[in-house]
Amino acid sequence: MALLMMLMTCFMAIFAHSQPCQTPDDFVAATSPGHIMIGGLFAIHEKMLPSDNDPRRPEIQKCVGFEISAFLQTLAMIHSIEMINNSTLLSGVKLGYEIYDTCAEVTVAMAAALRFLSKFNCSRETLEFKCNYSSYLPRVKAVIGSGYSEITIAVSRMLNLQLMPQVSYESTAEILSDKIRFPSFLRTVPSDFYQTKAMVHLIKKSGWNWIGIITTDDDYGRLALNTLAIQSEGNNVCIAFKEVLPAFLSDNTIEVKINQILEKILAEAQVNVIVVFLRQFHVFILFNKAIERNINKIWIASDNWSTATKITTIPNIKRIGKVVGFTFRRGDMSSFHSFLDSLHMRPTDKNKPVREYIMLLSACAYAKGSDFSQCISNHSQGNMAYMADKDMERNFSLRNDFLWDYTEPGLVHSIKLAVFALGHAIRDLCQVRECQNPSAFQPWELLDVLRNVTFTDGGNSFHFDAHGDMNTGYDVVLWKEIHGHMTIINMAQYDLKNDVFIITDQETKNEFNNLKQIQSKCSKECSPGQMKKTTKSQHICCYECVNCPENHFSNQSDMDHCLLCNNETHWAPVRSTMCFEKEVEYLNWTDPLAILLLALSFLGIVFVLAIGILFTKNLNTPVVKSSGGLAICYVILLCHFLNFASASFFIGEPQDFTCKTRQTLFGVSFTLCVSCILMKSLKILLAFSFDPKLQNLLKCLYKPIPVISTCTGIQVVICTLWLVFAAPAVEENISLPRVIILQCEEGSILAFAAMLGYIAILAFICFLSAFKGRKLPENYNEAKFITFGMLIYFIAWITFIPVYVTTFGKYLPAVEIIVILISNYGILCCTFFPKCYVILCKQETNTKSAFLQMIYSYSSHSADSLAVSHVSLDSTSSNMTTTNPSSSDKCAAWQRSKDLHAQALARMCREKATSGSKTLPRKRNSSI
């Protein structure tokens, strides 16, 4: 039997080479007569016999390499035409067909196109050259095919001459959607634009961004490569390498190029996903060699080979890795299955591919499994000496399932749609024309109807869009080993309009998740809290991971940049995955420092109340009377009370009311306090000053109520203008990274400075007045203590300015509270505590007689000094009495005064008047 097979092989080879092309009919693969002829182009053989590099004659070589899948596509067209002929769609009109084998070569396909365009009913069957082909009647009305875009583009340019409709079932090159260049081309499959878009979507969904691409060096491969590259870039998917193979198997450099590509794949170890836009015979060689090199990757298959049984049956194909592919939507295959079952009973006289298949089937009758398909490929040598006997028919029946295994449902359905679209378009024309006459219509008239035809199949409606495409969508398939055999299963459907994958069950969803576990990235994935950092010299998919800076975050993996937190309300630490809400801070009531300051303020209020009670009980004592009386003491104590109370407005959550009140309350009350103390200082100077000029000045200035009212009123005006034009308000200070400081914004720094500066001016005048009376009697020397109080005030507020300017945060109000408390305590202690000490601890000195005696003693020394000074002045100036007041004038003024100091001085005058000038003291070392 082996000898018989060898002889048969040799005979077929000799027969093939001895049969040159004699007539154009030698190219016809299958034909059937009809009223309307439909042409067909299928690559039934995968290549032409090798020719010399420098052919001497322009002859077309014979084709070899029988392709089972293309043979089945031919049968699908025949079956679809017979379905229409057997239906009532075209009543009385029969469709015929004339199918040619392109041998996967453009030259052969163009020769067939010339045959399609040749004039009908012409003995020479020549293509006439005309300026206008509107009335030209070619042999066929439309063409189905071809499968390969490279061949389709070439044929379409010829068919455009007569606007002959060309409907492809597999050509997906995006350029074919251009109706300016290809006006007569239509297809029942989507453009590669959608296939590459779906591929990139799958790559992105699976978390891959570092891929390789292998294509063919033709229009189909280059266009697919360009489209895929553009869409990948738009989705941050990077292409590590782009490799191109010769388009046709007759090119003897294919294997060399494939070996180079495999070396490239091995070198790019991080590339685990490879997109393959190749023909089936390219993939067959590529995978066989990849298995030898133990290359295990994820291969994304184009519609050209994603369901090719020829490849799934390669021995050890599972070692190649995972294959995920895109294929055209499938339809109802039951009628085609029945057609294949009855194929052995059909006549073969006008169907060369069927006769060749039967011959090959007989030659490989004893082969099993995958060896059977390999046997057919090895024994395919073009046209053979066909045998037709009972044994062949028996072998055909035994191998019937082999055809079904090689059937690609998506392509069969696409061919059916192409034939049905033509059938419905012809029906629309034949409703008003007599289509049994071949000249009933021209191809361009059929094209015009075909573009707008709508038909249904299997309950679904189909039509061509404005680009001549029929966007039926894709099925996503996965190659999976089941029971030791590689099986193609449907994973999902791809919706073109919405760019989504439709997953129907949990099992296929798990398969998608399994794909995500495989890494195909140039760099390690950046975790949340990090971002990608690339340099100009690096690919965008090759990067380093750097931590997000402060106030930035990233909540996903592999983010291109960190997101900025809202600095006003949120913050984030370094390498953060989220933003945190800023904590609002202010000097709270529960803060330890705030509690301490409140305690000191409360203590001050207690002191004020205690002093007020003490002074009220000792109203008629000299100490209280010498303080200016109870009224002015009460006013000063009230001011101190308000100053201590104003501290509470600096604590707690700031409100507009508290912001406006705290500075105004402090400013007005402290100004009133200093104004009252100023009057006391002037009063002391007026009582004890013996300088006539100063006496006159003090008499003019000492108007207590008008002066106090005026001084306080000026501060009221300043504060009122401040509140009206630039009032303090609540402000959120967001300059700190993690907290929001809720504080009072002063509104106008100028107004704030004016308020404090005005108080400082009054305090300075008060200080000067008190300083001049600092040497009054010890127990009653109020001027000296006022001087100390003003010094404390100045020290506190001079220190306050730099501290206030440099302090930041919630403790800024505490600085002002401390200064207010220091200055308030200083004045309170210096003004009232010495008097309280005398009242409580030295009651023997707090009597009228003791007080008068002490004043008398002090005034005697002062008066003696003044008298001596008068005598000295009289000796140098005769008009001294006119320029200086006399002692009698002073005594009269002191007598009229109700002040205890003045009454004491008046008594001294009376005593001196009775005793004469000899009682004047001689010492001059005492002065006021």
C-alpha cells in the first residue's frame, strides 16, 4: 500500500507539471449555469509552484497546497446560492456561479477578474476598452471575495472600472472602507479598525501594556499594524517590537524571517503578549518552530486564523501557551452541515476542488488524527489524475467529520450573508425587470440597490453602513485543551457600538480573570500611593515608581500622576492612597493653656471685685480719698473688669461677633482706664508742684470729665471706623499642611495698629506725668506706682509686637491674652495693691491726722526749699513778684481746695504765717 501511495504521488507530480495552462477555463474551480452569474474568488491552494527568479515567459504557474478551510468556503458559497435557488426569493430566476482559485496570489486573482469583466456572449471573451461602461454587459453581475485584503484591494481596483459589486466575506483592511477609492466594494464583516480596537480593549482590560506585533508585508498587515499602533498609544499600551513577514508562502525567505522573529521574542523576556495578524500558513510555520524552542506566550489571534483547525491540530500545540482570538459572529450551521453530509453524492464534473479533495482523501485513507491533515497537505500537488470509484466514495463517507472539524462557522456565516445580500438586491431589481434575460440590468445598477438592501437571517436584520461594511461584531474565542484535544470555546461577544465585552456565564468570566494573572509589562506595577516616572529617553511603559509627595495621592495601580488633594479642606502624607480631611483647630476651651489663661482672668476679676468691696468699706479713709475718690476708682476697676473679661472672647470657636467684640472691648476699656489714671497723675502734679508755669498748664489741662470723655471718645471713633470699613471677621487659615486654623482676621492692620498706638500715646503721657511725682510720701506715693504700671505696660506691648508677628497657629490669640493680662495685672497691682496693703496692714497710718502729719512734714521741706529759692531770685531780679506767684496766693488756693493734700498744705501756710520767716527750713536737698 505504501508503494501504491508513492507511485500515486509521483504520478500526480508528473501530471501537474505536464499540464500547462491551455485555456482560461483551466482557472475555473467550480461553475454552474444560471440566468445571473455570480463570480467567486477563493484561495483554494495556498501557493504557486516555485518559478525561476528570472522567468522568460509571462505564464501563470500551477497552484499547490490544498487548503481545506478555503475549500469549505467555496462550498459555503455554492450552498448559499443553492439555498436561494431552492427558495421562493427569486421566482423563476436562477443564480449561477463561476468560482476561481486565486492560489493566494494577486496575479492569479487579477487574471480571474479579467475573466469576470469580459464581455458577455462574446466568442473571444475579451475585455473591451471603453470610455463609458454604462451599457457594457460583462460575464458576471457581482463577485464574492476575495478573502485576503491584499488580493481584494487589487481586484477591487479593476472591478471599479465597471462599478461591479464586490462583496467580501473576510477582507477586513480598514482602507477598503474608503468609498472614494473603492466605490464598488462591500463586505459582510467589520473593518480591522474595530478588530484592533477590540484587541486593545482586551489588552487594557487584562492589565497588559508591553506587547509585540507580527504582521504580513502587505496592505492588510501594514494597515492593521498602523491602526493597532495608533489605538495602543491612545490607551497607554506600548509596542515592544513590530515584526513583518513576507506576505506569500512562495517567498523562500519566510522561514529565515520567522527564525529571526523567534530570536526577538526570546530576547524580549518581559513581552508575554503577542498580537498576530498573519495568514494561516504563516502561523502554522511560526507555531511549529516556536514549539521547538519552547516559547510559551499569550497569542492574540486575528480573525484570519483564530478558528483554524489546521493550526489547533499541530502536535503539542498546548506548549505554545494561550491563544485568545477574534472571529466573526457565527450563524445557524445546521443546513451547511447537512450539505457536507451529502457532498459525496453530488456530481463533481464541474467542481475541481471536490474532485481533488476526493483524490487526496483516497491517498490518505489510512492516516489518523492530525496525520490525516498533514497527509493531505503533503499530497496536494495541484490538479491530479482524478479517480472516481466505489472506494473513493467509501473513504469520503468515513472522513466526513474531518470537513466539519475544519469548518470555520464565522466565515461560513459571512459568505452566506454576502450571497443573501446579493440575492435580495437582485430580487428588488427583478420585481420590475425580466431577469431571465441576462441583459436585464447592469452591474452598477445592482450596486446601487445592494448598498441600501436590508434582509434578515436567523431573526437578525442586516444591512451595509455608509462605508459598505456590515458591522456584525465579533466573538472572542479561547483555545483550551479538553480531553487531550485543543478546543475553541467562546469566551464573550464584542459589541462594536458600545465597545464592551458581553460575558454570558461565570466560567468564561473566570477565564478572563485568569488572563489578568499573566503579566506583560515593561516595568513593575506601581502600587497605590505611587506614580510612574519616565524620562525622555524611556518608553512611556518603561518607568520607575516614585512615592506621591505630600498633599497628593493615587488610589489605583500604575497611575501616570498623583492626584492633588483639595488644599483648602484636605491633606495627605507622602505615599498616600487617599486624602484626609483637615482638622479644624482653634484655641479651645478645653486646651490647657486656655484653661490657665481663663483662670488668670477669673483671678483678676476676683481681685477687682475684692478691691471694689474693700474700697467701698473704707470709703472715708485718707487712702481712698487720696485715690481721687470712689467714683474714679470704680471706673478704673470697671475697666479692669472688662479687660479681664475680654480674654474670654479670644477663646473658643471664632465667630464674627466675638472677632468684632474682643478688640473693641479691650481697646475702649483700656483707653478709659489709662485716661482715668492720666487724670490722677495730673491731679497729683497739680497738688504738689511748686513750679508756677507748670501749675498754670495743669490748671488748664485738669478737666477730668471732658478730658476722659475726649480721650475715650477718640478711641471709640477709631474702633467705629474700624468696624464699619474693615471689620474683623472669621478666617480659615489653610496655609498649614494638615490643619485648618480658624482665626479672627483683623480686617485692617492699620486700624489695629492705630488702636494700640493711641493707647500707647496716652500711656506715655501718663508715664511722664507720673514720673515727675515719683518722690511723693512713701505710703501715699501713687505716682511712683503709676510709673511702674506704665513701664510694665510698655514692656509687655513692646514684647508683644515681634512675638505676635512671628507666632502662627491656634495659639496666636493666646499671645494677645497674655499681653492683656500682664498689662492689666501690672496696672491693677501698681495702682490698687499698695493702697490695699495700707488699708489692711497699716491701719494706723490710714487716719486723717497721720495723713496730715505726713503731708505737713513733706510739704514743710518742700516749702522751705521754695522760700530759699525765692530769696535768691529777689536778689537778682527786682520784678520777681510780678513773674512768680506769691506764697499767699498758693495758700489761698490750697485753702479753697477740698483735697486732703491741699488742705494739709494750707494748714502749713497758716502755721508759717504766725511763726515768721525764721521757721523756714534751711535744707534745700528736697524737691518735687
